[in-house]
Amino acid sequence: MGIVSAESRRVNELLATRIHRRLFGADGLGASSKVKAALKWLRLFKKTVVPTGELFQIPRWDGDVAATAANEWRFMQFLEFLALTPSRRLGKPVSGATGAAYVMAAHDYFCDLLGTELCPRRRRLRKILRSIRREAKSQRRARRGLRGSHLRRAYPQGPQGLVGAALNRAAAVVFAWGAVARMGEVAHESRGKLRFQPDLHVTRKDVSWHKAKGKFGRAVTVWLRPLKKKKAAAKVPVMFEEGDGGGDDVYAFLKALFRHDCHREAEAGCTPMFRERGRQAVHPKDFTAEVKQAAVRAGQDSSLFKGHSPRIGAATDLVDRGASMLMLQARGRWDSDVAAIYARMTEGGQLQLSRLMQSKHRTRDLEEVFTGFVQAA
């Protein structure tokens, strides 16, 4: 066996340092908000369930069944602990899907940290995770969409007559509909991780008024940072054309907001776009209450309207007016095809499909064209 030179040791230490920094540094696995939350829950789990002794056993060799089985059991315990223990902030346990994500995040983190698989086969753990994910899909909350037609009935005069907090809340709801925005992109808590942060959330400085080119008229652009894109480096523009001043005219509501709820120009960069008083942003509870009030004024049962309802209604309106799924994903800042869940089937959509199915312009299927050919289904 050759002697390891000082240069070889130096290079190995350098490589190890760089790998460790990529795994657990500012942009590494350990910096992920999901991993941080998982480790926070894991500390509580150890304090409650395993106050003494080691949380996991490091396998001593490949195929160390006793250690891997014990680790698999520990992760299953952690999963059930998450399903039963209320969160301090929300007062209820995390959802099944979130709990499953936390378990896998903690598993991957410790495997990278220790440089070995804690439970490589984890057949029982995978079975439980699949069961929880299926339950999470079937238990998706029933929510109605707040559509543009609802807004026009809720605010028949548009922003006229609204001032102060009432104007800010109404403008927040109409803007959320027009921008296909998540509640967390327009309403914020007063403290904690979900508090308003000027560099992350929309401020009065993020608004610009201009005359659009071509066939479009006056418009307003709002720079909005997508909520769930953790790596998003900057805010993205969302544009609104001037409408007729009705309840679904985002331009009119923002114009009224800037006219009646003035702010100091020097403080625009730290003033929430929608605020209660001073620099206090509209709270999620107040946003949801305004959504429900708008639903009531539009003649709807408010019990199924939530903070996400403007986003659902906007997606439905866009698809109902012929927008492609690509345009819907772009407007709503979705990275996946989950946008399809938000766009609800409409009466017009059903009747249009019926009209297409009754169309006389039908062609033969391939089984009729090619004898003996059958397509799999």
C-alpha cells in the first residue's frame, strides 16, 4: 500500500470541504426550508419519543438488517407523530402530504450527512407513504372559485365609495383574482415567517403606470414575486389594462387605492401594497373575510369560499374564455400542470363539448382504416 502524500491529503480535504458546502451550505440541502422544518419537528420528536439514546442506528455493514429495520421503524414513528401532533403556529397537525415530504427530507438529509443509507429498502415505509399520499389526494378541500361575475355583483360601483381598510381589502381581493395570485402573495401576517418582507412581497414601489402600445390602452404593471418558487431571484411583471371601472377592473381599484390611500414616496419601497394602517399589511384572516363578504354580496353561500377562491375563480374564467393551459400556467406562475385542478368545468364548457361530439365532421378511427389493427386503451 502506497503512502498518501501531503498533496493528496490536501486535495482530498479540499474536495470534501466543497462537497460538504454544496450539500449543507447556503444553497445546499440543509438550507432548504422543507429540511429546516423537518429537522425542527424531528428535534421535538426525539425530545418527546426518544428522550435518551440514539435516534438512528448507523448500519455497520451492507445488509445490516437489524439497523436498517430499526431506522425504518423510527421514520414510521416520526410520520405518525407528525400526523398526531398539533403545530404551535397553526394549532393542528401538518397535512399527510406535508408529513410525508418532511420524513423523506429528513431521511435524505441524514443519509447525505452520514454518508450511508439508513434504511435502503424501506419497503414498509414506502407502503405507508403511498397510503398517506393517496389519502391526501382524496381529501383535497372543497373550495369554490370567486369569479369575475361575482366581483361585478359584489362591487357594482367598482371602487367608488370605498376608503381606508375597506378599499385596501377589496383591492387585494380583486387584484388576487386578476393576477391569479395566491393569498400569501397579497396578504401577510404581522410576525413570524409569514410576515411582510419588502424584498419578497409586493410594495407600493412595485407599481408602474403606463400607456400600452398597439391596440391596448392605459395599463398598470405590478411586480410580484411568486410565492412557491424558492429559487426565484426577482419579482415578475403582471400587467392589467384599464377596464370599465366595474367590480373586476383591477386597474380601477389600484388607481383608487393610490388616490385615496396615499403614501410617502420615500417609503414606497417598504409600504405593503395592501395595508390596514401604516406599514401593517392586510392580514390573511381579513383577506379571507373580504372574500366571504364578496361571495355573500354576490348571492353565494360563503361557507365554501376561502382565501384561495380568487385564484380558483380566475383560473376558471381564463379557461372559460379560451385561454390555453400554457397561458394559464404563465399567468398563475405555476411550474406544473396542477393549474388544471384550479380551472373548474363550466356550463358553457360542457355544452361546447356536447356540440363538438354532435358535429357531423367525423372521421374514421384507425381500426376502420387498417384491418386487424387495434389500439391499446
